[in-house]
Amino acid sequence: MEVVDLVVKGASEIVTAKGTKPLRGKDLRVEVYRDHGIVVRDGQILALMPEKEIKERYSPQMTIDAEGCCVTAGFVDAHTHIVFGGSRHEEFERRVKGATYKEISQEGGGIMSTVRATRQASEETLLETAWARLNNALTCGTTTLEIKSGYGLETETELKMLRVIKQLDREHPIDIVATFLGAHAIPPDFSDRPDDYVRLVTEEMLPQVAKEELAQFCDVFCEEGYFNVEQTEAILKRAKELGLGLQVHAEEFCLLGGAKLAAKLGAAAASHLLRVDDASIKALADSETVAVLLPAVSFFLKEDYAPARKMIDAGCAVALATDCNPGSAFGESMQFVLTLACLYLGMSPSEALAAATLNSACAVGMGETVGTLERGKMADILVWKCTDYREIPYHFGINQIKCVVKTGQLVLER
């Protein structure tokens, strides 16, 4: 018999999307396997196969008994801002009393409040607080996660954030994708000359980020009052010249054209998309750009939700993420995102799970390595305290994770 590192056996069902490319339309779904197990060797999935065959062929050094549990691939959280300084709980109280996100931002709060705190924070403080948030995410089943900079808005602090993100990737069990978001907002000292700030991003920040290999992607907040389409395009084209992948914050508060631009430039992802129109949806559907939807933001800000059903039916590749950040969605749980996706985006549990695993992996350029339980993929495996995967979005407000396997290693057991 062949000796292998790990076998997961006894699951009530093993549930996974399939493939390395984002799923669209009626193909956006997961497959359910019963009486199957998972064989792991050298950190990768060797086989998903009937348990009878596993017993005949493999001798595991470790076994996880998943009796009475469903098993899925680890979540991929494709959009977060987990590294930041300070807190905005006072702003939360103000919003509860009626102030809007825009009003708070216009008074010097919002993103700029976090920018001030992040500039003042040491790398050690940023590392410690982000580590705790990553632990929360891991506990809820996230095994791969993207983190953006964007709370520096000056070269020194942006690089500080990205160095922290790089250290987190080296040391924390979660695999981390780094995104440079120096174009998150126009800092106050550039408020009357935004094009000068764009030049700072393109001529100073981006070359240094590329030189130090601190990020895989560049993102821009393309939104009224932030960066217009022309400025966004200039930044993204420079990023592409320097070898970075592209992402866009698009159509969150108004229809500006960011989604069309993302599709035109071949961006890996366009996020938010609350205000997309039919033309934007068609542009995304005809492109390779993944539409990353962030329902926790709509929930937290009490805004409209993205038209996910319309986008899926039109052929867009739809993914899900938390957008964990201090101002508009301070939560690390992809489990809760699945609940919101089913209730408010009109997605089925099968669609939501596929969107939160394989499609999210594709949004951060990792569809070849994570997001499904297939031969050759990294062995990122979740064992759940429920028999049916549909219970994950159905039974909300608790953590249903039993254990987490990351790259073939048991990293969490509850």
C-alpha cells in the first residue's frame, strides 16, 4: 500500500467546485460527493475518491475522521483591508444615530481617519493587530486571503503596510496575496491638485513597490470624489508596465465607468459594483475580469446590494469577499458573507460556495492552486460541524468550523 500524509474520511458529503477558471452562469455550482474521502501527499490533494478505494490503496500517516460532517475547500477572501491602524467605533456610533458614510468622510473621518492612525502606527503594531484579524479569518475557514495597502497615501506608509503584509504571508498559516492601493483616496495636502498625487503614485510609489516585489496587484478606487476614469487608467497602465496585475474598486456609490475600464484593461477583478448598468454587466461578462461582490458592505452601510442575479445570468464571473476594513465592513467571516449572498444577492448555497472558493481564487490569480478539492490543488480543507453544506449559510451567527487543514497540515481544531 502507498503511504500518504493524510486521509480525510467518513464525511457525510464532500463538496467542491471544479476547475481552474472562474465558473459562470449555470456552471456556477459545486458538486457533492458521498462515500468519498480525500488523500493528501506533500501538501497537495492526491485524490478525491471513493473510500473503499482509499482503504485498498493508501496507508495514511494521519487520518481525520469527518463522520457526520460535510467537507469543503477553504474559503478564498478576495478583497480585504485587514492591515490598518486605529479603530472607527466612534464613527460606527455616529452612523447608528443617522450620519452617513459620506458625511463622516467629508468631515475628515472615514478613510482619512484610518490613514492618520496607520501613519502613526509602528510596523510591530500593524503586524500584531493584523495577525489577530487573520486568526479570526482562519477560525472561520479562510485559508487564502488578499490584503490591500491604501491607508498610507504617502510612499513611506504605503511601503510600511506592504512590508507588514509580506511578513504576514511568510509567517501566518493563511496564504496572502498583496495588493498596492496607494490610490485609495486623495490625501488632504493634494486635494486641490489630484493629478500631482496621481504622478506621485505612478512615478514614485509604484516603481518602489515593483522594485521591492511587495505586491502582486495594483488597485484603484475609481469613484466620484476619489479617482476618475482617466486617472485610474493612468495608474493601472503604469502598474501593468511594471508587471503588476490589475484590480479596480468600481461603481460602489455611482456609475462612473470603472467596471468597463477593468474589462478593457484585462483586470483580474472589479469589486463592489452596486451601481453597474447593463452595459457594464455586458462588458464584464465578455471579459476575463471577475466581479467581486461584497455584500457585507451593503449590510453594514445599509446600502443597496449588487445585482448579482442579473450578473450571473448575463454570464459574469462572480466571486465573494468580506472587504474586511475598519469603516464599511469590519468582519472577517466568510460564513456570514455566504448568508448575505443567499438572502440579499439571490444566490443559491451552491452558487455562493463556488463563488467564495474557486471564483474568488481566480480573482486573485490563484485558480490553478487553490479553491477546489481536486488533484494537484493545495490541500486547503474545511471540516464543518454540519452534515449538509447548505447549513453553512442557513445557520448563521455561529462558527460551524470543526477543523481547518492548510497545505495538508492541521492548523486549527475546535
